[in-house]
Amino acid sequence: MWQAIDALDFSRMKAKLLHQKHAHWTPVSLEQAESGYRQFLKLAARYPDTPAVPSEQVDAFWHAHILDTRRYAGDCEHIFGYVLHHDPYVGIDGPDDEARLLAMAAASDALSTREFGTPLTSAAYCARAAADEPAYCARMAKAEDPAYCARVAKAEEPAYCARMAKAEEPAYCARMAKAQEPAYCARMAKAEEPAYCARVARAAEPAYCARMAKTAEPAYCARTAVAC
């Protein structure tokens, strides 16, 4: 079964995603998403009674597969013997449903770590763009309160990230010039107003953002050295 998943050819689908006028994809991010999607399918095949929760990046790749309806149905029948359905509404029906989604994500992470050595999901997701393009990551605390972080390509150019709670209250963070040095950004804010910043040194090194729960505690983000 896993051999059938490894044999799936997504070259046309990736070409379509890169061809989109307002595409946020790059060859690097597509390779990461494709690898994560194959892991997601393998978990779904091996553990059919445990819903697998993909990352945002992998979920977007899954959506693209689903849009090729004939191909998706055929692939699912070949791999699973049935169509693997997508439920986009899990987690939106109040605190209990959100807690259920988090529990499912934790279970998916545990299975993925056991099978592949890496988790399947994370709290915030970042995509690194091509060398001449900035990378953005958004973690919505509320729909009206996104945080953005940008990384510029040249080592001698700093990257700034601003979270405007009020026009006069921006938060800034500067990327260190040396490639091995991460950038940190802290902004004291209300619980519903987090600031996030991520910098990646290489395409294979994702950035993770974490926000502390208490209002008196700042949010930090740091580049990780381990590829996912």
C-alpha cells in the first residue's frame, strides 16, 4: 500500500500550483508539502480508525489533489479501496470541538513521529519563498489580528516584523547578519494580540512560533536546526 503512495505522480499538479497567478508556492515549499502529504496518506492507510490531521501546508496540497476529482477518486480507490473524504468543519463548533481537533492533531503527531520521526502538524506554519522573495507566516489569534513576519534574502539586510495593535505601537525585530544566528522578537501584548516572527536560514529548516498564554509573558520565535 505504501508503495502505491510513493508511486503517485504529482508533477502536473505541482506545475499547476506554480502556474497560478497569485500562487504562494515555491518549488521548495511544494516539495515539503508533497513529502508531508505522502506521510499523511500513509498514516491514513495504516491507521484507518484514527483520523489524520495534516498541517496547513499539507492540507493545501491535499485540496489541490481533491480538485482533480477523477484523479483523486481513482488514486483513493487504488490505495484505500474507498474515497478518503475531507471534513473541513472539524474544530469550528465551539471549545469542545476545537479541543477534539487538538486531540486528533496530537494523536496524528504521535503516530507520525513514531512512523517517520517527525510530527505531522504544528501550531503555526511558515512557508519560505524563493531567494528573492520574502517569507510570510500568519497565526490568527482572532480573524482581525494576524501577525506577519518577513525574511529578506540577503544576509546583510535585516528583516522586520510588525504587529500593529495601534498605529503608534509596532513591534520590530531584526534578523542577525550571520546565517547561524536566529532572530528573536518579543512584544508584550494582550492575550488576544500575539506577535510572531520566524526566520529560516535554509529552505530545509522550518521556523516555529510559540505564544505564551499569560499576558505578562512575551512571545518568542526561533529558528530550528532540525529539518522537518
